[in-house]
Amino acid sequence: MKRSLKPSTLLYPLPAVLVTGGTMDNSTVMTAAWTGIVNSDPPMTYVSIRPERYSYPIIKEKGEFVINLTTVALVEATDYAGCVSGRKEDKFEKLGLKKVPGEIVSAPLIAQCPVNLECRITEERELGSHTMFLAEIVRVHVDESLFDANDRICLEKAGLLAYVHGSYHAVTPRKLGTFGYSVMKPKTKKKKAAESRSRSLLKKKNKENKRKESVFTGKNRLVSED
């Protein structure tokens, strides 16, 4: 049995992101949850912002912004950036957020965020309470630590943050499946399972070798110091 409610924005979870605008010298940062992917070729996203927000005219005038994915470690900064206006203080300085220049847009990237999406606005839509800025993703930056040995991006290791109906939650690394696994042929499933076991064994072996190497190096250092 379900309860019927009036129309609302009850669609969760959502990403809690830090959106930066302006320039390196005159920049703004705000928190947004109304964002997502709307197209793959070209890669496109959007962010919906209330016109009364301090960042609104800055982003509108420049026609570009950066979406910075947030993590559990940044949860307090993410909340603060969404509660305090840039009219009152420099939130970058207050929160210790390090600005890094983008490659294409003028808005800064946030160094502490594991993924940064440089975006250029292609269309604006006034929807009512918010204006939606549709934008093309023109450059992506991913922290080097999130790449595995095969150059696969492992976002599950980033400790990403999600917003769920007024509260922040950690995106856990527990994997329940991969795209297409429900229609995968048994033979393919078996092959992938074997490959996964091989990777796990190799990872365990490499870890053990590093441990032995560390112990060996430590012993040599002690002998040489004597």
C-alpha cells in the first residue's frame, strides 16, 4: 500500500556537487543537487540554480562553470557552501578549498575534489523557481589515484557523496552488479568470475611481495646503521 502525495521533487539519491564559476581571481562556489547527465554524444550535463543565488549572475554572464564531485571528507564543506552566500565571505578561503586552473573554461577546479567537469553553457531555460543551464562537458579531470593498472577509472574508490531528501550519505563501494549482468550468458559470467579471481590473487600476491620487500629493506637499513 502506498500513500498518494502532492507533486514534489521526490527523486533521490542525487549527487551533492560543488559548482564553481567566475575566474581564478574572482571566483564563486556553491553547492547544487539539481544536476545530472542529459546526453552522451556530445557529453552534456546541466545545473539548475535559483536566480537569487550569488553564483547565478556570475555563471550566467561567463557562460561556463565547473562541476566538482564531492566526497565524504568534504561533507562539511559541501554543506557550508550551500548554506552561506558568497556575498558574505570568500568560501574558498574559509573552507580551505584549493583552486586549480581549468584547461578550457575560466572557472577554477577544486583540487580536493576527485573529479572535475569543465562545462560550457549551450542553453538556458527558465523553469520557475530555477533556471536550468544546459552545458557541454568540454574537459574532464580525474585524480590519478582512481585509475587501476588497466587505466580503468574506479570511481567506487573515491568515497563519493550523495544527497537524499535533506541529508548526506556516503556512496558505498559495495558492488551489486555491473551494467548488463542480468542478461549475461552463463559462459561469459563464468569467464568474468575467473578473471576477477585472478585479479584478486594477483593483487594479494603483489601486496605480499611489497610487504616482504619492505621488511627486507628495513632489515638492511638496521644492519647498515649498526
